[in-house]
Amino acid sequence: MPNSVTINDRSYAWPLRPAVAICLDGCEPAYLDAALEAGLMPHLARIRAAGTDRLCHSAMPSFTNPNNLSIATGRPPAVHGICGNYLYDRDTGQEVMMNDVRFLRAPTVFAGFQAAGARVAVVTAKDKLRALLGAGLDFGGDTAICFSSEKSDTTTKVGHGIDNASAWLGQPVPDVYSAALSEFVFAAGVKLLREWRPDVMYLTTTDFIQHKHAPGDPVANDFYAMFDRYLGELDALGAAIVITADHGMKPKHLADGSPAVVYVQDLLDGWLGKEAARVILPITDPYVVHHGALGSFATAYLPEGADLADIIARLSAVPGMEAVLTRDAAVSRFELPADRIGDIVLTSDAGMSIGTSAHRHDLAALDVPLRSHGGLQEQVVPFIVNRVLDLPHAPELRNFDAFHVACSAAALVDARAEAD
């Protein structure tokens, strides 16, 4: 058994007890504060008091796929290549979903640990992440399991490390737009930890509840009370646990409840000519019912000869825009892959979202005022460990430090136990 494993030029201690990272999708810190204040999270309250409680920064853009892959690789998007859910291929003129393994440029922590002899388990809510998180895993033996709640009834031993995970757990496949999709993840995590005993495990949820309910809302509080019950079980099983999030969540609507949006494609069409520029919203994925493809991060490809400085100045003057950067500035500031973003990168402030053209967004399914993410204001997320560790605060501490910290905590606990 090695003392450590090096993955993406980063050394991870060998976890002598299970090392578990939990990504609570969309977990604005205020959600935990509200549920704790209501007395609904006694296990988290105990862990925060007896362990390590910090805030950290997510990767940018503060979207699901980039951050889950940052947590999974221990590195920012500049290294692993996943800088959104959606990509514009300038050579073909096509917009492409970036959920295929071919877009991933770095190995995951899971594949690295399995290659070193560890048992690894990954459970995700939506199947859009499952292939990326499972990249490089070998399901030929009994050392890797990777599946989603969404497709849990279709899993196979050959493709996921487990046959029919839904039947194994004894729970039906939840609706994709429900809190139950995340609860399935937690229930599976407890059963895996109790019966299969992975060395390294990752549990990652969906932010359906957070898009629709504010901190302190009864539905949101119920969600975190549910999580707390499973957290207590995971903690009681002796795992070293890191709780973090892929991004926060902010209200982005006007006083009348309608979405607060800057339609950037419409602006650029007026300034440069219709469709001369191309605005890409990396939040776009097959599950847009709860956010209408409106987030706080966009990238734009400008026509040859466009006055870059003039366009940046005009966009910067638009109310609600927080940062408008050249490609080079965005690569440096946000640690992004230069070949997968446009000529400019835009982020909006906490109360504003970014759209393409007004007619391209189907907002009929937004039955509550818009809550979304993607920008700098949703970059602050929790980082809580059920062990006492000397950790920095944000911005030095990043959510993609989760497995480095969890493995260190798991090794440290056992070293102390042996010394005793």
C-alpha cells in the first residue's frame, strides 16, 4: 500500500479510512445557515463545532460541470478542459455539449486511486456527469462503481461496476426534477460505505431545489434536514468527510418576479450586425426547466475586425454587468482553457443574469422567480470537514481541494489511532 498517490502533479495521502467528498450542488452558504438556525441540522452543527468550518472559492465559471470536474481532478478548468456545459467549435460553427469524455484533458482522482489499488465509488444525481466522472475507470474487477440516480435502473456490472443500482438500493428511479434525485445519491452513499467500503467516494447532487427555493424556505430547509440525516450516518461509519459545493445561488429577478436579464446577443446584433457575433451560454444543458439557460457567465465570439476595446467598454457600461474581459485576461483571472472560450468573457453581478436573444429563451417553465449562478458572486461556497485541520480561508482554499483534504484527514485519523 503506497503512502501517497500523485495525480495531475498533486500528491494525495493514501486514505487508510474512507475519504468522502460531498458536493452539494448550488449550496449557497446561506442555505446551511438558515437550516442550522432552525435547528434542522444537528449533525452538521456538531461537525462544524468539532471539525473544520471554512468558506472556499469554486472554480470559474461557477457552473456544475466545470466544478465537478475540478473537484474530480483537483485542478481548475485550464488543466482539465471542461469550462462549461456547452462549447462553440469555431472551426465547424457548431455548438456542442461538453459532456463527452473526449473533452476531458486530465485524469480524475478516482482513476488515479484505482490504478494505485484503491476502491473508488462515484454517485451523481444527473447522468450528464457520470461519463466524465467515470473516465478512465476499469469496471472489470470489483474496485470501481460509478452511476447516476437518473439512470440507476440501467446500470450494468460491465459499464458501471454494479447491476441495476436502483434494485440494489431498493428505491425507484426518482424524477429528475425533484429533491429525491439527490436523496438517492445520499442513500446510495451510505449503503456503499456500509457494505462495499470504498477507499475514496464522491457524492454529487442536483440543484433543482436551490434554483426554485431561497435559503430558509420550508422546502429548502426540508432538503437540508434530509441531507443532515444521511450525513450523520456517513459520519458514524468513520469516514473522513469534506462537504463543499460546485457553486452558490443568487436571486436574479426584478421586483415583479420577472427575470433580470441582459440579452447580450441582441446588444451585439445591434452594434455589429445580426449574428455577426456569437454568444455562448455555458450553463446550457438538457435540463433548463428550472433556469431557462440563464446564468451569470457568457463568452462571445466577435467577427474579424471588430473593435474589441469598444465592445468591452460598451458591455461594461451595461447595468448589471460585473466583468467584461478579453480572452487572455479571462484565462489568467479565471484559469480557463484559452481554446474553449471566445474573444471576450462576461460575468454579471449577483442580481443579474445573461441571455443570448430574448426570443431564444423559453421561460414558460419558470414558475418561480429566477435563481441562478455562474458568476463571481456565486463563487463562495462551504468547505466543512469532520476533522480538525489547519486550512486556509477563501480565496486560497478552493472547492477542488476537497479530495486532497479528505485523503489527508483520513490518513491523519489513522495515524493518531495507531499512535494511541
